[in-house]
Amino acid sequence: MNKPPPQPPPDPAEPTGPGPDPAVHARGLTVVRGTRRVLDALSFDVAPGTVTGLLGPSGSGKSTLIRAIVGTQAKVTGTLDVLGSPAGSAGLRSRVGYVTQAPSVYGDLSARQNLDYYAAVLGIPRSRRAAAVTQALTDVDLTSHADDLAGNLSGGQASRVSLAVALLGAPELLVLDEPTVGLDPVLRRDLWDLFHRLAAHGTTLLISSHVMDEADRCAHLLLVRDGTLLAADTPRALREQTGSDTVEEAFLALVDAARAAEDSTP
Amino acid sequence: MNASRTLATARRVLRQLGHDPRTIALLLLVPILLLVLLYYVFDADRRAFDSIGASLLGIFPLVTMFLVTSIATLRERTSGTLERLLSMPLGKGDLIVGYALAFGLLAVVQAALATGVAIWFLDLDIAGSPWLLLLVALLDALLGTALGLFVSAFAASEFQVVQFMPAMIFPQILLCGLFAPRGSMQPVLEGISNVLPMSYAVDGMTEVLHHSEATGDFVRDIGVVAGSALLVLALGAATLRRRTA
């Protein structure tokens, strides 16, 4: 039911450039919760092997979009293909890594035990499990806390355990909902370095944030406001298009323009 | 369903409990202490202790597993771990059977301790085999696990989920024949008690109490308990949704 229509409808946000098959391909993506349209006819592509930032204020629909991509959101209509299959297909469950905003790990298990369980669920063979777990802990710099209960870790440490779970099994697409919230600047830089290393090895990353200064670390940006896509472009193009110095200013300029358009067509 | 994912889930649940020795101690010791209490309550009437004690051996595992499972799965739902697991290649059956295995194992230990103490220290006088008591206790525990899993879908908080205990378990205790023979109840209540699974759990215990062999009634009773547990487990599986609003 999520097959792309032969003639995709024209859309102002249509990204340019053909390139390889997109990791995420959305056309007219709409999500309804109750009577409210949480996402309204979003169309965009996420290029493979890149870091794409999903930016917007809180409550703009970022988390809903992420949940639609990983296939946990109900009432999704329109086209949404992930790695060539409709979002939520059974075959995607081990190919897409997902980190929720709140750390979804077991507080009454150690970091290592958490990872060990999730690795088993992902079907990583027993013989390779310990190595995969250690690698993930190293990636998020938590080896010194590996045997602490996740519930006793600090907020930032617990969210890194949650991130480490998503790294298990080297998924092709990593979808991260605000992974750097509450982390100190050093750790944030280290994580962004990790994200770029992963992208360099071919992993596609979609990272949501409401911190605009992280936008310049992304190759491509999706700006979301009130469930609609304000813009989809590179940080540089967005700055140039709006004549701004920073992505934050560009975003505000786009918001003002959208408001003005809304006011003129009530 | 996948055996290694199911076993990994059971091991994970047991590991979580392993970090919580106080819960394990409470789970294992409280039934024994309550039996001892009951023994002295019926100080002058040992026959009454035999019949109520045997019934309680069936009720304890159901109640404790109901509480433990309902809260464990509610936490799984509210902490986001359930959503994460269901975005991974984990079957709903893997999760449910994993929980049932882990809590079933705990229930076996609990029931073995309680039954052992009742028979050898409190002189509980049963005609049948203690193994049959243990079998009924295990099936009751599975029923409790199944009910707990099911009701956790209808609770948004721990406050709500513990209220399901008086709402779903107390009526069954009142109507299972522990306080008055089921046949002597007001006919409507007797009819209700005939469709509540705990009635059969207690009937099964009573059969073991009075008969040295596994009677036809006993087989029917444990069949009803096992069938109810499977039915409720299936209903519980239906409450696990990969996609939620």
C-alpha cells in the first residue's frame, strides 16, 4: 500500500539531484492523531551515507516523523519507503537502528546486560555478541561504566546506553531522536565525530534536534514546523537562500515567511 | 517465534529480578509466612487448615505472578523499551513466552517452597501427590502471568495497575469456593464462579487433597486453568501493537 505512485506529485520541497536510491523516500506523508494532522503531506528524500538533520521546535512533529520512519507510528498515509521497502516492513527491523528521546533501556540491568539482550533480539549470533557489545560500548565511550546499572547512570550516560543499543548490528539507517540533549560539549563533539565516521562507512543517519547550532554538522537539513516541511536543503543553501549567517537565522526567516503567507491567505 | 529470542527474553527478565533480591525474598517468603499464620489461626481445627491451606497453595502463585507481571509489562510499555523491542525483529510470542518462562520458573520455586513447608512442617494432610499440587500451582502462576500481561494494556500508571488486583483477582477469590462451597452460593454467583478460572484452580487443589489418584475431575480442572491461561496470553499478545498513536 506504500508503493510509490508512478508519477510523484510535484512538490516545492522536491529535492534536486538524482543520485543513488534514497535511504528514506517520502511523498505526501501524512499522520493523523485524533482529529489533528500531526504531519501534513511531507515529501522529501534522505540521501544514503549522509548525516541529515531534522530540525524544528518542540512539538513540530519531529518525533512523529521519526516514529513513522521506524514503523512504530499508527495512521500513516502517503508514501514512505525506507531502504527500498515500505516503512515498518518486517525485513527492516534489523536494518534500522532507532533511538527514542527518553533512553529506552532497562534501569535494573547493567549497561552491558542491556546491550547483550538487545543484541540477542537483533539476532547477532552468540559467538559475536560479546564483541559487538564491547564495540558499541566503546563507540559511545561507556566502557568504564559497562557494569553499572543503567538506572544508576547519569541522564547523559543512560542516553548513551540507549544510543549504543541502536549501534548494535551496524544498521544501514540510524534514526536518532535528539541524541545529544543534555550532553556536555565535549561529549557532543565526540558523538558528532562518531556520526560522521559512521556516515563515512556508508551508514545513513537521520538526527533530530531542536538545537540549531548542530545544524551545520549535517550535510542536509529538513526543517519542520507545525507538521509541515519548511525547507529541505543543505545548511549552506539555506543560509544563502535567506541571506542569513546562521541556520538559526535562516530558520527564523523561513518561519516568518511562512507566517506571512498564512496571514495573507487565511 | 524464535527459541533463542524467547530464551534471551526469559534470561533478561530473570537478570532484572537478580538485581532485585528484596523482591525475590518477598515473593518466596511471604506465601510461607502466610501459611504459617494460617496454621496458627486454625489452631483448634486442623481439618479446616488442610482445605484452606491447599486452596491457598493455588491462589498464592496466581496473585503474586499477576502483580509482578502486570507491573513489569506496564514498565516495559511506559519506559519505551517495548516500543524499541517491537521495532526490532522480536516476535510478540517471543516476548510473552519469555515472560511466562521466567515468571513460571520463579513460580515453581515459590510453589515448591510453599508446598514443601505446608506438607512437611505444617502437616498439611493431602491424599494425592505433592507433584500434582505443584503442577496446579505452576498453571495458576501462568494464569496470573497471562492476566497481568493483559491488564497492563489497560493501565496508564502503576496506581491503576495495582487497582486491577482487587478488581480482577478479589472477586475470583470470593467466588472460588474458599469461603463457601460454590454450590451453596446464590445461583447467579454460582454461575459466575463456573466461568472464572480460579474456581477450577481451587477445585483442582481440592481434588488432590481428597483423592490419591489424578481423577477425571482433576484433569478437567487443570485443563480449564491451562486453557484459560493460553486464551488470556493470546489476548495479551493482541494488546502488543507494533504501531501506536
